[in-house]
Amino acid sequence: MYNFSRQLETIELVLFILFCVFFIIQAIYYLRIYLPIIYYKPVHSNNKPDPVSIIICARNEADNLQKNLLSILQQKYPKFEVIVVNDCSTDETDDVLGSFLKKHKHLRTTSIPLDKKFSHGKKLAVTVGIKAATYENLVFTDADCRPESENWLMHISQGFANHAIVLGYGGYIYKKSFLNNYIRYDALTVAMQFIGFAIAGIPYMGVGRNLAYKKDLFFKNKGFASNYGLLSGDDDLFINEVGTKDNTAIVIHDESFTRSEPENSFGKLLNQKMRHFSTSGNYKKLHIFLLGMETLSRVWFYTLLCILLTMQNFIVPVLTLALVRLFMQLFVYAKASQKFKEKNLWLSFIIFDVISLFFNFTAYLKLSIRSKKVRWK
């Protein structure tokens, strides 16, 4: 009985030590990666803004173009063009673009005809848009995106002053629903990770909803040649390949954000997450390790928390560390949601922090057993 009791105490001690290790790892992510975002200052440049080409790839996006394209065409910027690549659309996209072309001389369009014998991902459309671009500085967004301000382009282009890559924030339109709150939480979390790591000098991805880079950088690295066989990853894999501490800028300003129409079901959101996961396995090994360690440490933190709370010897220190992490989480997420103008996500962080583990695991599991590839559209 004595030996058994001592063994239980030893096991409990080992579990507590592991719990402390995972707490420290979580604290490092919150304090070293996420917290600096809150105090990050916007990029400012007194240089005269260079001309910019905005590239939008559209496949059956007639309705979204009708709603959002004008907000992009009416940006307050000295000299820019908007290139819309009509990628095999079978709806009224061509008619919508035709009506805009009559009124806006700085709008240009190009088309990829539908070919039933040849299928392609978004990379081809992006490449076509880049080749059609007049200017060296390229800004990318999607047809379902709307800039937060008519000064969006002015702020994003500030990053080109001394850098070849500019990472911006692409959020989602606010709606009153549990699903919408989760989608916006997930977008905020992803942004906190890729922007936080970029600030730390480890850029690993960007989002095509609000991304910019130089044409010369694209062609010097042979475009998407290294990952063209993957139907997704036109934004994150390219940045993962070419992004460095010295060539990547981050722009965080109230008027620099874009907002997209969110998915309207968890099933569609799951497919969207699967598309992202289908490419993230091709990240550099360091990036895979850093992202995986955050998830792994979070899983074990919650698992060991539940186990240790059923034991007796370390309840007080365990609860203390759990509360410390909770306060770190609430502070960082609350401040980050203010900085990125995300409304009504206050206490949702606590719930979604756990739900996201199960949701992402489901996406990974479904992707691993799915036989056919996930397309960009």
C-alpha cells in the first residue's frame, strides 16, 4: 500500500512538471508571439507612393464583384490599376465586368476560357494576373473582399517602402451568430500567428485576401513552380518559400483591413480549413514545428489540467497556473480584437480555444482519409 501510494505521488509529480512545461510553452507564444502585435506601430513612409496593380481572381463571382469591386476601384491613391482575372466563369461575371469597364478606365480584365479537358487551381489565374500587371508593386485581394476604407491601398502600399512583401489583415464581416463568431475568432487567431511570427522575424504565410509583393520577387523565384501541382497555396506557400526577416513588412492600421463574406455553414468552413491544411504540410520544417508545438502544448495543457484536478497534491498551483494562462489569453485576445476591429468576441475566446482543437482535428482527420484533392473553389 505504501509503495503504491508513493508511486501515485511520483506519477502526480511527473504530470505536474509536464503541466508546468506546457504552461511555459503556452506563455512563450502569448508573450513572445502574440503580445508584440498589440504594441506594433503602423509602417509610415514619406516617399511618394509608387504605382500599384491590384489583382483579383474571380470564378463565378458576379454577385461579389457587383457588391465589392467599386470599393476597390474608388481607392484614394495617385496611380493604380485593377486587374480582374475571369477564371472560367459560367455565370454573369463577364457582363458585370463589362459594365464596370465602361465607367472605370483603370480597370482591366483578362480571361481564362473554360476547358473541360484541362483543370487548374487558382495559381494559374494569379500568374495570368501578374503577367498582365503593368506595375512592379502587386496587391492581392479576393472578389468577396471589401476594403475597410478608401485609404486601404495607401496603407498597404506603405510596406513597399523598404520591403518586397507586405502582409495585411483579412477579416470577416460581422454577423450575429455563433458560427460567425467562430469564423472571426479563427481568422483572428490565424492572423495573430502569422503576423506575430513575422514580427519576430519568422514570416511563414499570408492571406490572399490582403497580401502584396513585388512582381520581380515572383519571377525571380519562378513563381509557383515549386508547388504548382498543389491546387491550393497560392498565398501561404509562396510566402513560406520566399519570405524572410528582411524582405517582409507588416501593416496593421484601422484602414488597412479587408472584410470578406463568411461561410454560412460549419461544413463549408470545414472544407475551407481542409484546403489550408492541405498545403500547410508543405511549409518549412521549422514553421511546421513552431505551429505544431502551439497546438500540441495546448492539447496537453488542457489534458493534464483535467487529470491533475482529479488528484490532491497540486490543485492550488495547477489552478493558479490555469488562471494565469486564462488572464494572459483574455488580455491578449481582447487587445488584439480591438486592434483588428473584431466585435463581440470577448468571452468567446475561452470556449473557442477548446472547440478549435476538436474542429481542426476533424479537418485533419477528414483530409487524411479523403482520396481526392481539394480545389481552391
